[in-house]
Amino acid sequence: MSHLLRTRPATTDAMLAVFEDAATLRHALAFEAELARAEAAEGLIGKAEAEAIAMLCGSIAIDPAALATEAALAGTLAIPLVARLRKELPEAAAKALHKGATSQDVADIVLVRQIRDGHALLQADLGRTANALAALARRHAGTPAIGRTLLQDALPIGFGLRIAQWQAGIVAAVARLQDEVEQGAVLQFGGAAGTRAGLAGKGAAVSARLAAALSLPDAPPWQARRGGIAGIAAALAILVGALGKMARDVSLLAQNGVGEAREPAVPGRGGSSAMAHKRNPTGCQIVLSACLRAPGLVAGILAGLPAEEERGLGGWQAEGPALAELFLLAAGATEAMATVAEGLEIDEAAIARNLEAAALGGDIGESENLVAALLHRGG
């Protein structure tokens, strides 16, 4: 069953592809193939068996719908996947498959590889947004505008200072997410109870080879320590919130009675099915909707942190769907704000008119210096 009519309006095709069934299977099969090769390199299984496993993992066709039904019964993707692979392998290779690994190793490897792919996708649109906002902030650093606090006229500011604050929040959130991904999206390979049992004391060597083959940082087993995943989830929500700050302000500035800024005109976007005259801030709508959804997803992941002993029940199993949704929301938000930032229409006449109506003078304080400081700090 396709859910694109519900999911696609809030995200991008590229991010949907990162978390689609084909990608999940590809990562799971890559884990089994590279584990076999790493173990063969350490003399734990035969090289012929390892190549048979790797060849099968690279060629087998699996119906995701059928596998999903089996996984629902088994409680994990790995059990039916490994069973299917073993049926296709010679006896010796079937016995060698999945040696020293467990179902959670497969699930966590799939998740962290998707996290890294998803994070890489976000970077381009986030860079577009940051660069466009920096240029706008510099251009309007000295443009006198009315500042507003508690939704009421306050004192004058440089219009560019408001934009520089958007940019600074987004840049800081990008850096936070980068740090969390680097620290938390790392190899998980611990086996049945996290001890790397059954590997003849070569678990660390196998782990190092596996990490290199899967392009992941090596790490000791962390299957019951979920803080790294929770940190990534929280950083995604903070990023969505930082984009939401910009979206909230742009939507307020675009109101008919204000008119100081509005989203770029894009054919087919922002109209109304009933009122042809309207130009709705649809990009802002995407982001603000994501802002409403993201905190609950993070709360669910945080609730799973008190994992039971060596492998928790129910907590880590809830992370994958929630993180996937967070990445989908973040992708939609970043794309929307990149488009808005690059085409933001700023009406200087409206800005001047609103400032004059407020009758609060034109002293913008140290706005220009603050713009320079914020942009310098963000790089």
C-alpha cells in the first residue's frame, strides 16, 4: 500500500528513497555479506563460504511485502531474512552465515547507515539556506525596520538582524546534528548478549574490518545504550525548530497588514482552491507542520532510554520508524526553507511604511555590528 499522498507533501523523494524498503534490504544484505568477508579474513569461516554468502546477498530478489509479513510474526527483520538466505546457500555457507551476530546488530546497522545517508542529503539544502540568508542579512543589515516583541511594535532594528538570527539558529542546529551523527551513528556489532561470543577472541578485528567495509566508525557494542540515537533524534527536532523560527517569522511578515516579506512566487504553489487572490506561505506551512510533529517523535525515543539489561524490550524497536519520520520531516523542512531563503521577497517600502506608522524613530542600535558578529560566528 502506498502512502505517498500522505507522506510526500511533507518531505522529498530523495529522503523517501533513503528509508524505503529497498534501501533497508540493501543495508541488511550488505551487513551479512561484509560480516562474512570480515570473518573469512580472520580465519573464522572459509573464504569460499564467505564469497557464496556475499554473492547471494548481492543478487537475491526478495519481495518486501512478503518479508514484512514474516518479520511481523518473527518480531524482527533479521530472522526471516537470514532464514531465506540459508535456504539458498550450500550447507557449509548456511552454517557460516550470520556467525556471531544477532538480530539487533542487523537492525542497528541498517538504521545508522540510513541516518548517515539521510544526514548527507540534508546538507545541500541546509547550505543553500545558510548562504542565502547570510547574503540577505548583509544586504539589509542597515535597513531600519520596526522590531516586534510579544507580537507588538517594540523598537527599531536593522531588518538584516532578524535574518541573521534565523541564519545563526540554523547554522548552530546544523553543527549540533553533525556532532550527534558522528558520535552516535557508529557500528553496532555485539552478538547475542553484546559480548562478541563465538568469535575465538577475534571480535575486535572482525568489528574493525566490518566498520571499514560499511563506511562506519568502529565502536564497542552499544545495543542497550541508546543515548546516541536519542541525541540524533533531538538534534533533528532542534534543526526543524530552527527552520521553524524562520518560517514563523516569514509567515507573520507576509500577512496582508504587514507585507514586509513573502515567499517567492512559484507556479502551482501557495494558491487557494476557493480564493484565487490568495498567496499562501506554503513553504512555511510545511515547516511549521513539521515543528508540531517532531517533538512527539523525539519524546517516544527518549522514553526508550531505560533499556532493560543487555537488550531492551520495545524501546529500541520504536526508534527506526520514529527516526525515519524525523528525517522525512527534516528533509521537507530544509527543502522548503532553502527555496524560501533563495527567493525571499523583501518589500522595503512596506518596511519603511510600518516603521513610520509606529512613530518610534529610526535608531537601530548596533544592528549592523551584530549582523557581522552573528555571520562571522556561523562561518
